Amino acid sequence: MVFRVTSFFEKNRGRLLALMAIVGVAFLIWVDAHRPPGPGPLAEGAPLPDATLPVLGRAAPLHLADLKGKPAVLDFWATWCPPCRESLPHLNQLAEQYASRVSFYAVDASQEDTIGAISRARQELGLTAIPIATGGAAYADRIRIDGLPTTIILDKTGRVAVSFTGLTSEDRIAAALNKLL
């Protein structure tokens, strides 16, 4: 009796693929559950870890530790992210509206984005009021940004007041800012 390996795999292809998918999902769930705890900067009241990021078109970089004295909004985004591109013009309007009372920054959180792509997106989206910090991918990983866009609102002391992941309405962001002013 000859056992044919190929016929076994051919006969059970669907079952084997389903088993592989189940094992893969279980592994991802296990990895996520066993990730080491981080500083939790997205938790309300947590201080945001410091970083220095270049700002498009400015000589002076953004020092996150300096975002104190007034509320600040950090929006983590990428040029290839449709919800990010949809939300940034609304954040730009809020940056115009709250110009003297709140600091706004769009933080590019993609390793794939180039300065050219970021500049083109800035122009296409009409982002004139919101400065764009570049090179934020490593920082986004460090503070565990899991989805784009993610908007973090800091209070006057530089601590996280609230954060939103995903497309968030201009009204929700304005309401959170109004509570801080």
C-alpha cells in the first residue's frame, strides 16, 4: 500500500486552510494578549512621552514636552489613509477656529510616506492652519497608536485628556476642547 501525500493534501485542502486560519488568528490573539504593558499614554490623565519631531516647512522641530500651557491636539495620520484624508480638513478648520487657544499638529505616522507625499497631501487637502510633524512612525509605535487616524487631545499640563481612534466628528473634538478651555 502506497500512501500518497499529495492526495491527502488535495482531499483535505479546505480543512487544512481553515485549520491554518484558526491557528493564525489564535496566535495573533495570544501575541496581543501577551504584549508587554506600555506606558499607556492614551489613558486619560497619562503624560504623553516626550519626542522631537521635524515640522514640515519649519526650522524648529516640535518638542512634545513643550506642549504645555494650553490644550493641544495631535492627530496621527498617513497620506494613504482615506479616513485621515477626510478628517484633516475638519481639523484644519478647528485649528483656524481655536488658533490662539489650542495647539494643533498633524503627525505623519507612516513609514512609507515621503516628504514629497506629505507636501502633496497638505496642498491637496488645503491644510494651511495645522502644522505637520513628520517622521512620527516610530513615535506612534512607541505610544501604541493602533489605528489611523488617532486624535489625542492634551490638557494644559500635557496630559492626555481624551483620545479618539478612527474618523471622529469635528463636533466631538470641539466639545472635548471646550471642556478644557
